[in-house]
Amino acid sequence: MKITNVRTRVFEWKGHTVAPQAHFCSNAMDELWDKGDSMGTFRFHGWTTVEVETDSGIVGLGNVALAPRIAKAIIDQYLAPLVIGHDPFDYEYLWQRMYRSTHAWGRKGIGMAAISGVDIAIWDLMGKALGKPVFKLLGGRTKEKIPCYASKLYRNDLDEMQREAQSYLDQGFKAMKMRFGYGPKDGPAGVRENLNSVAAVREVIGEDIDLMLECYMGWNLEYAKRILPKLEQFQPRWLEEPVLADDIDGYVELNKLTSIPISGGEHEFTHYGFRQLLEQRAVSVVQYDTNRVGGITAARKINAIAESFSVPVIPHAGQMHNYHLTMASMASPMSEFFPVHDVEIGNELFYYLFKGDPEPVNGFLELDDDLPGLGLELNEDYFDQFTIIE
């Protein structure tokens, strides 16, 4: 079997979108003097799909969520010629071809995200060719079903946040993640707002439910050092991305400072990047995203490294490319799950573009032993809600 073509399409959402609101979620732009929606550059309202075609007629499906038009151009111009004509089962060789040939500019960021999309499609293709789900190719089932946590709770009116938290309890979730809305430039009043929001959610869910806290790179080291001791009373399971992804020394210092585990890795790339984080004890929870980090080929190596450090891997964003890795790895105790709702940040766009993602039941996800590949297909029901670029 040989790869004959790589088809990419960009899907840009033109349907209903929830309007942005102030203090919705802290983020890396917050420290700058700026007007408008600081989350604007972190809203993902487009997606690249990658279809790797073969001479046997089997097609593998991958995806890229970052900078879709640029990802498409990279795949079309640079990556597709590197894999066409080759056996998809030589996946390590193909990954190395893509990685090494683009190393001058593609070893992190959008270049690696583009490689991820092709690699995910190749793994989907291999599963379909063998008639096996991808997790069976990665080591098989390590858990009966996957525990997952509800991930939304953006900063809102506190009564509304409490109602949302209660809804996740009613659905059977035993863990959930909330976002902070305030950072360094908001001063002591912002600190108080952040503490009040955590207290409000914890009041509803009690002490027996795991609560995760998300900063999305919206703080700096000084601010984080001041607020972390105040957050310990709420016993969060982790504090996510408190500082910029490049501030590894900051992560190291915070991870030593507090009893709250520091998590990160959503904006890190390849097993080399994660080896550095783990060797320096910069994070206590690894959170790569498979469609950014280098695809399944890179992610499985990260799982092995993390397991040797006894650091759990809980991938960012859920979604099937992550669920298969979680199912097959003892390093991964649970998954993130974004509840299905109107398009807002953009992670939820996955449900409008693809069919096949499992829905949690009482806080657990199940994968089918008999569904080949990733188990995804394009959802043509919503194609009219997208502008599609071939």
C-alpha cells in the first residue's frame, strides 16, 4: 500500500458565534495595553482537515486546529511531497522526513502542528487498513473506560458559574475545570475576584470533586507567587499554564513553591520539548495536544518519557486523537472533555466538523473495540455553516 495523495481543506466557521465578554478568560495578551477582545487571537474558528489517500482506496483523516490556512499551505507545499509514494506503515520514517526537512522553521509551532495533522491521518489510515482502532495499535486497552472532566466554566457571573458547575454534577462528572478572568494588571481587586470565583464553584461541588484551575498563560511569575498560597485552601487538582510557555524557569519555581501541582505543555512540542520540562521538574501534569505536539508518533514517545518520571499525561482538549492515546497508556489517568455547546472559543467546533467523538456517561468515555482507525468522519450536516477552502 502506498500513499497517493494528501488532500487538505480549510473549514472556516460562519455560523452563530457566542459574543466575547470582558474577563472571560485570562490569557497571554492580558498584560499588554490593548483595546478589544484580548482572547481574539486564541479563538479557533477554523480548522484544517487532512485526508491521506492510498492506492488501496483507504483514506486516513487528520486535523490541525492552529492557523488553518497556514497549516494547509505547509502541508500542500512541503509535507505532502515527503509522504506521497511511501508506505504509511513506515510512520516513524515519514515523521522523521517531515520533522528533519522542515527543521529550520518547523520544529515548533505551526510547522509541527501541520506535521501532526498528516501523522494523525496516517495512524487513522493504519487502523482502517488493519481493521483495528488506533488504541489497539498503541498497546491496547489499559482501562475499561476513560474518566473525563468537564472543561468549560469560563469567568462569568458567579451565580451562572455555580449553575453550570451544578449541571456537571448532575451529569455525573467527578471533576471539572474552571478559568480565571483576572490577572496582574487588575491589581488586588482582580485577585479577590479570582479567589471569589474559585470559592463559588467549590461551594457548589464540595470537597469530593476534583477542581482544576486554568490561567492560560495570563499571569506572570510575581503574580502567581502571590496568589498561589491563597489558592491552596481550595485544594485544586492542578493549576494550568500560570505563565508563558517559554518561561520554563518560572514553571520550575512555581512547581517547587506550592502544594498545588503545576500543569502545562499545551504549547510545547515533540518529545524533546517534554524531556526538558520533565528533567527540570517544571510540570507535575503533562498536557500536550496531539494535533499540535507532533501527532500520535510524537505523543506516544512523550507518554513513555512521562511514565518514567511518574508524571501523569492528561492531553489538552479531549477529541479522538487524544482519547486513543489515553486509552492505551498507563501514564494517562483521565481525559479532558469540552461540553458540546455553541461555538465560542472554538474547541467545540470539533463537534460540528467531525462525527464519532464519544459522549461521556456519568463522567466516563468509552471507545469501541470494533471501530477501525480513530472512528471519525467528516460531519457534512454542518458543511453549509462553513466557508470551505480547497
